[in-house]
Amino acid sequence: MSIKNVQIDNDEVSYWDSVNSKGDHRKAILFIHGNSLNSNFFKFQFSSELTTKYRLVAIDLPGHGNSNYNIANNYSLPYFTSLIENFVITLELKNLIIVGHSLGGHLTTPLLAGKISPLIKGIFLFGAPPVGSASDFSKAFHPNEAASGFFQEKLSDKEISLMNNCLYKEDFIQESELSTSIKNTHPKVRVDIANSVFNNEVLNEVEILNQNKLKFKILVCPNDVLINGKYIFDLATKNKWQENIIIDQSSGHTPQVENPSFFNQTLDCFIEELNKNDIQGERVDSANFSLN
């Protein structure tokens, strides 16, 4: 694995890459992190057997991780989506599976309606309940005072500590890594993201998933204090997505860190399913789905 940099428009973008050259034509998995996180939150995927089967790439969104922050840019949701499209084209990624976490999930679904759609084989979402518009966020997410920090410019150490508590399940300790990630994120990025949501710069993700023929999975974690799992289940029932839902009973908002073995196995199985004509996912019904 190597850390690389590439110029995308007027942003210098850092990313993790599991291969050292462009000559690898295996299916590529692109990981897109959440607000105030970075590519390091996919370290357990890069140290797994996934690297023996696929090319893994994890982007640091501008203002996050090792990527730059350009004061001339407005880092809105549409800006991030466009940058990711140009990133994929520049790296010549094909046979692409996109894994979107939290904010990264809300950037992933719109890619199905954009210029790189023909390059995408499937998407895997978690911590990112599909919304029809910005007004749905209040239904898709539980009210959480600590989570408001992800949309604030200035944060105290106490607020950052509280943010840690809402990302991980109660008995999982990883505070130093998250605190470092939040402190290394340019504070104005959080404001740009908040303004973008407030201005309803959100595509109809539900409509995109229904209209697109690509396969997708949504990983739901009942212990995630941020996400309203019932909202996702009701959405799945209404849109006949039951076979697209997978449940991780042991994780909070960051299953790729909290339960990487299950996460990696689930992702690998999904990619294997993409190679089959008849994909049959794990059906979820009210009998085995129980959330507050």
C-alpha cells in the first residue's frame, strides 16, 4: 500500500492505493470516508485479504486527511461529487465498486446519475440512509447534540470527545484516532457541508437507486446512535429493497473499524454476487429486524 497525490482541478488530493502502478485491471474498490474522517478509517480493509483480489483505493476528500484545502473553493456536496468523478477518470479506475461511509455514502449515490456511471458495477453504503431531499435528514438521523459538531467550524476538546461517543458503540474505544482526524480537518469544510445541506443541494437518492439498474447494498447497524434504522427498513419495504439490506448487530456508526472481519466478508460477498446473473441477497423482514 502506498500514499499518493494527484492534482484534481485545483485541489491536490491524497489517496491510499493498494497497487503501485496503473497496470492493475482487477475490480477496483473506491472507499469514500465520512465528514471529518479520512482514508485511515479504512486501514483494516487495506490490511485484509481484499487486497489479494481487488485494487483498493481510498480518497482523502479535500480539507480532510492529507489532502489540501483551497480557500477559493466552496466544498459543497455537488463539488465533492464532481471531484470524485474526475478523480476516478484521472486514475483510470474501471469495474468499480464504490463504498461510501456517512457523508461518503451521500456522495456515492449521486455518482450513479453522473458521467462515471458506466464505470460503476455496484455501490455499498453504510451510515448513509438514502434521502429524497434535505428535509428527509431529520427523519433518517436521530437527534444528537454531539453530532452537530460535524457541522461546526470551531470545536472544543470536550465537543470532539462527545463526537467520538456518537461514532462508536458504547464499549469501543478509539478516541485518539478520531480526535486527530477531526483536528486535522479544515474547520471551514464542515461549514461548507452544512451550508450545502441547508441549501438543499441534495439529489433524490431514493429515486436514483430505484431508476438505476446497478446493484447496491445498505449495511445497517442497530447500535448506530446516529442513524434511524426504522427509516431505512421502512424505505426498503416501500421500495422493495429488502434484499439490499444487511445487518451488523455488533457495530455503531463505523463498522469498518469496529467489526472489520464481518465488514470485509460482507463486502467481498457483495462483489462476488456482482459476477452472477441471479443475485439473491439476504432478505430482511420484520421478524429478524428489530430497532428502536
